[in-house]
Amino acid sequence: MAPARLLPFSLVLVLALALAACASRVPPSQGTPQPAPEASLPSLTPEGVEIEGQAPGDPAEGVQLAVDDDIKVAFLAPLSGRHARVGEALVNAAQMALFDVADDRFSLLVRDTGGTPNGAQMAARSALQEGVKLIIGPLFSGSARLVASEAQPYGINVISFSNDRSVAGGGLYVMGLSPADQVARVVAYSASRGLRRFAVLAPRGAYGNIVVGSLQQTAFDLGLQVTRAVVFDPSTPDASNEVKSLSPQGTGLSEADYDAIMLPMGGKTLLSVSPLLPYYDIDPGAVRFLGTALWDNPALGTEPALQGGWFAAPPPDLWQSFKTRYASIYGNQPPRIATLGYDAAALASVLANRANELGSTRIFDVEGLTQASGFSGVDGIFRFMPSGEAQRGLAVLEMRRGGFRLLSPAPQTFEDLTS
């Protein structure tokens, strides 16, 4: 079943309204959407004290409201501290979504987390005091756990921007792009092109561990081989020894014993590591270099070793349209993660609209959030699983100098994804 495209649940319709808008169309109120005012955070509520405006409930059932109730949704983001630029972009994108689709009953209560777990917990308690029906955010998984623990007794679900699947469940949904999905997509595509043996050079840490584990699981599922897995310390300036251990001269072989090598890193780390591979005779003409969505930066194409590499990422066309529209409104380029702010706010808005049209007294329940057909947003199709994890349809792109080439388009439905 395809993601609904003409029903209120569909984010495709939201995006059609947003991205086909003429250049002169800007939101009211001085030409740009403005973040909702942030209230001062209250002192922490003692354990066991019921928060005014909310009644204990089950997140699976969503919250109950009268048909004519206003619908308040909390939006928790780091608007101060070192992640403030990301938080501001998430809020800006959410305001774009509200302008595009939200009705007069819907309001977004923006709260600053300061980028800390304690700040996120206080922000959640502030929002719960005002009777929110859903919490969007925070950005980090450790903070998300605390926010979910605050929201759960009151039947409030949480949609976090984190991509850490380990925190999902119990009313907490993680919306971030999972590296496991990215690995599975690009490896499956590579296998369809005849590549059977894989290696990985991963940064030491949680992200690298997820990538290595996902590569091994995908290889097992598809009957492929992982012949070598090496980790390096990304804080050190030189990964020569680790790269050499993967090379023919380091292994004592006449040629690499793998057809492709996964390089799950981006930015300066990728630019410092990737030239070492051809230097140590890992020839990108003979071995395919693979990446994750961390490669989703056209500037990386200036590195010759990366040209021709493949990686999985959200479909690029809607991102380009979103980026252009965002820049025309706010006067600067958004970070790539900003699309999550748009999609989360748009999702909440269309679910609220749907409940209003049906006269439903239940809103943001598990049935609405986990529709099997899913939704389609700026980052392509996605759906929440009952486990709280997000499943996405990704494209496969090839790195080129100055841009990307689309090798395999993102699926349009979840039937396409599983067929």
C-alpha cells in the first residue's frame, strides 16, 4: 500500500503546497516565520505530582481531547549552547511546515533544551504544564530518554530527532536517519551490481560500531562476505597504519580480498582518510568505495579518491527544493538535519487535521503514528514501526566532482521497499 497522497495524512500534499509555491509567497508577520516565544522554565516538578492540564494515560492510546480543543505540540531544540545553530534551523523548518499545513487550532510551543539532558527534561516539564498533546524533539538520545520518562505517565508520545534506535519504544519514536538503513541500502545495491566481498574502515565509537554490525548483518542476510573490519581513532591525525593493514602490501596479498570498502565518515575525517587508500594501493578503480549519508556533501567530490564512490541518502531532489525555499525565507543555508524539523512538524499538523476532520477524540496515538503505508516528506518515505524505530526509503547516489549522480531512486512506497 502506497503512502496516502491525497488524504490529509499525506505529507506529499504538504510538500506540493510548500515546494510549488511561487517565489513571492512568504509567510505573514514581517515576511518570515518566527519561532514561538519561549517561556521561562519552571523548577522541576516533584515525583508523583500530577502536572496540571494532563491526566495519566497510555502513550499507545494517545491523548484524548474534546473536538473543539486547541492542539498544542511541544518542540524541544537546543536554542542556546554549542548546538544552537542546529536548533534554530530545526525551529525555522518547523515554522515553514506550520505555515504550509497547520490550521488555527494547532500551535507549536518552542522550548530551549540548551543541548543538555537536564535542559531537555526541564523543557519537557514546562511544555507538559501547558497541556501539550505531543512532544517533538529533543535532538540527542540521552535527552530523549529523560523527556520520554516525563511524558509517558501522561500518555504523551515523543518524536525525537535522534537516530539512536536503542532508545526507541515506550512512547518514544526516533526520527533520525539510521546508519543501519543506509548501510543495508548501499550494500544491497552493490550486491545487485555483482559485488560480493566487503571491508570496512570505521571510526571507533558508537557510530562505527553500528555500521560494522549493520554491514555484518546485511552481509549475512544477503549471503555476502565481510572479509576485513578495521577501526581507527578519529581524533588522531593519521590513520596510515590502519589503512595499510587493509592494503595488499599490509595483508601480504597480491590484491585486495574485497570488492568494496565501507568508509562511514564525513567531512574532514573522510577527506584525510580517503587519499590514504590509493596511496597504499587500494585502488578506487578496482575497489568500490562506499559511504553513508555523511557523504551527502557535494564538496567531498573534490577529492579524487571519492569520485565514483556510492552512498545511500535521502532523495536529493526535494532536499534541493527545500534548501532553496529555506534560504529565500531566512537568508542562509540550512544544515542537512533541518528537514527533520519540517517533516516532524508537518506530520503532527496533518495528524491533527485528520483528527479534526473525523471528529476524533484521540490524537497522536500509535495507530496514527505507525500507519503501515507511512508518510512521504522532504527526506522521502518514512514510517514509524511499533518498536518506535523509523524505517525509510533511501536513494543510492554516486559521488561526482561538483555533485552527485542518481544511481537508484528512493522507493515511492513501502511495497517497493520490500518487493
